[in-house]
Amino acid sequence: MRTLSLRNVSAILPSMKIASWNVNSIKARLTHVKDWLATAQPDVLLLQELKGLEFPDMEFTALGYHSKCVCQKSYNGVATLSKSDIDVICDYLPNPGEDDQARYLEADINGLRVINIYLPNGNPAPGEKFDYKLGWMDRLYARLKALREARVPFLVGGDFNVIPEDRDCYDATAWEGDALFRPESRAKFRALLNLGLYDAFRIFNSEPGQYTFWDYQAGRWQKNQGIRIDHFLCSPEVTDRLANCAIDRDPRGKEKPSDHTPVIVEVNRP
DNA sequence: ATGTCACTCAACGAGTGA
């Protein structure tokens, strides 16, 4: 009798499901997140905008998830949940300066480098906050460039607070001048792509009207007047392993929802 | 549509950020 090689065993395992979700307060959204984990069953979930120092890690342990978080009082905050061990590489954007805000968590999970980001909003623009956003994007660029040069297969997911193209916005005119849509922000987003990264969603979907965020105000959700600002960018090695990328609109339609909804990628095992 | 939601301080609402 022949024994399966490790490679063959690996090949028959299901793909790894990795999701990202800006929850706009983990305290306010705990039930939503637990319910979604139970139905969607992702292997990894990247959370952004936790908005507090307390992170309910035991709630997720009870559901079979390890967790690592970077927290800050009142604002920002990111956490990575995973069914497998999380080996934290860095909990701040390392280069070429240091972060005073909780927006970055880089970790190895199942041999894959998974980076969770909450990119600064940057409004009002122009101004100090917009400058901070652009500087943060420069530092992200430097970090991802280093990973590319070191040939580290990775994916970076999270709330990028950037509308990449006109088709990612219900009304380009309405968003003109906004920090999420300004040419400077979009140019820096394209610079990330020019490192050789791929926008996972656009590998599998080309239609307009596909959004991840709808403002609470003015019935934007009911009218599907949203923007696509939550993304997964993948290095070429990971892009070659992509099985799918999709937006799950369901959580946005629940009672007391976050203004964002999850994005999910499926990555085949190597 | 000046439209909502969540945070904090200190309060029973105002200011801030998204």
C-alpha cells in the first residue's frame, strides 16, 4: 500500500478562507461577529475599528479561534482571529517610522504572511489628517516593497479607506475632494499595485455596484449607494493560489449593523 | 437632506471621528 505524500495530503485539504470586516466597535458588534463566524466559518478573520481597550478574546476562544489584537482607547484598533496559531511578526507599521495608532498587525498563519490594516481615513482634506494618511501609505509601501524583495508570499487585507476607481463608488461627483477618493490617495493605492500586488476582488468580479461600505445616513444602504474601500491585496504567489473573492452583504442588512460588510478571499493550499 | 452611529467626559448633552 502506498502512503500519500505530505504534498498530496495538503492538496486535498479545502482552501483557506480569510475574511476582513470593519466592525465599527467590537463591543457594539460582538453578537454580529459571533453569529457571522458561526455561519461563514472563516479560517481567519481580520477585524478593524475595534474602538476600545477591551478586546473580548474569551468569546472567540469559546468558538475555537485564537486571537491577537492591537488596541487603543476610543479609536482604531485591529484584531486577527484564526482557527490556527497566530505568529505575530509585528504589531505596528515598522518602517520607516513608528506608529502611535493601532492600525497594523502582521502575522504568519499556516505559513502565510497575513497583514491586517486599518488605513487612516484622512478627512478633512487637505489638512493634518490627510497628510498623516499619505505618510502612512508611504510607510505601508516601504514595508510591502521590502516583503516583495524578500519574496515573502503575503496578503494584506483590511479597511484601506481608498476608493480605487470610479466604478467602486456610486457617485464619483459626490465623493470628489473626499480623502478616500482624492487623486493623491488613489495614486498611492496604485503604487501598491505596481509593486506587483493584485486586488483580489477584481480578479473575480468586474461589475460596478459592488460595495463594502454604505453610510448610515440618507438611506445609502437601501439605495445601494456605497463605496468599495475594504480590500485584499495579494502578492503574485498568493494571487496564483486564489480560488475566490466575494463580498458578503448579509451583515450590513441586520439590525444595528456596522457600516461595513465582510470581504472574503479563498486561498488554495500550496 | 443639515439625514447616523459610537466613543468619551462627565452627564442626563456636547464634542469628536468616521
